[in-house]
Amino acid sequence: MIRVMLVDDQALLRAGFRMVLNAQPDIEVVAEAGDGAAAVEAAGGGGVDVVLMDVRMPVMDGVEATRLIRAAGDRPRVLILTTFDLDDYVFAALKAGASGFLLKDVPPSDLVSAIHSVHSGDSVVAPSTTRRLLERFAVHLPSRGTAEPVALGGLTAREREVLVLVARGLSNGEIAERLDLAEATVKTHLGRVLAKLSLRDRAQVVVYAYESGLVTPHSAES
């Protein structure tokens, strides 16, 4: 059973998500919070696997709450809830350790799928949404002339290829097809990338690749 906590200052929105999730045979909403501070306190008690986290809330916003929750350990994992226009806080939330983000009007099936993905250790970073998000921060990201981080030099050519394709939003299956590899081999390469760069998951890979200048919003479209 996947135990979920809903964090949003809108009670009606929480009620809608609760109804959808509790109808699933393997998901149960076990906690709710109306602000980030309450979410951190509730998460500290254990018993939660995945947090659906709003960003704009009173007392403490979702970015700080995500940072504190993730700093405490591997669980729970955090999925950020955002509006269609994408909140300016989402990029910071990914850096803080969130495993991805969802639109608040996400179809129920996509919501359930995202929770399963995050619970299994993957992340939810859709290519189109990622490009739109990062294009908003393009002026703050390194240019192509910026020196690469030393840690990138520790990657093999294949690991570097996998890193770039993950940053562009491709799944393991799509990367395997693109590079003519077995999907299990792609997972192995990705695992080594995470270990060498001290990154948590795919969401962190995306942030790292853009911040290092290895991938830019424009190059992500190719």
C-alpha cells in the first residue's frame, strides 16, 4: 500500500485528490496538511511514502517544506503540484529534492501513474513541461562557453550520452532505442551517473544538466 500525504491550503482540492486516490486498491491518503510547516511535522512522524505538495501556501511554502522533508531521509518522496502556467518556485523545488511536478488539473490516471513512478524511485518530469519550465530560467542558466563542472569529467562517453537524454526528458525505454542498448543497460548507466554526480533521481539529473550548461532549453528540443 502506497501511503500518500496531501499538502494544499485549498481543502476542496485536497478532497478531490483524496477521493481519486482512496479509490485505488494500492493507494491510501494517510495525512493532509494546509501549509508547509504542518507538512514537515506530519512527515517527520513517518508512515508517509509520497507527498503531493503545493508550492504557494501560508506559514511555509512548498519549496522550503520539500527541502526539510527530503533532508530528513530518502522517504517520503515529493511531487510538486503546480498551475498550468508553472509557478516560479518549481525549479527551486526540484533543486530542493522534489521528484517531479504535476499540473493541478492532471487526469486521475496520470496522477495515479505519477505516484507509482515516484514511489518506485523514478521521477516525473515530462519533456514538454520541462522545456517550458527551464526556458523561463534560461537567462539564469550557464551559456555554452561556461566551464563544465569537474565531476562531468568522471563520466564515460556513454554515461554522458545517457545523462543528456534523461535531461531531455526521454524514458529509459526511449533512451535504449535511441542508443541501441538494452533497457537494463540504460538503467545501469543511469545508476552510475547518479552515483558519480551524487544525484538522487532523474529530476536532479535534469536540474544538474541544465545548471552545468551541458543541456540548454534550445538543445533539449533536438
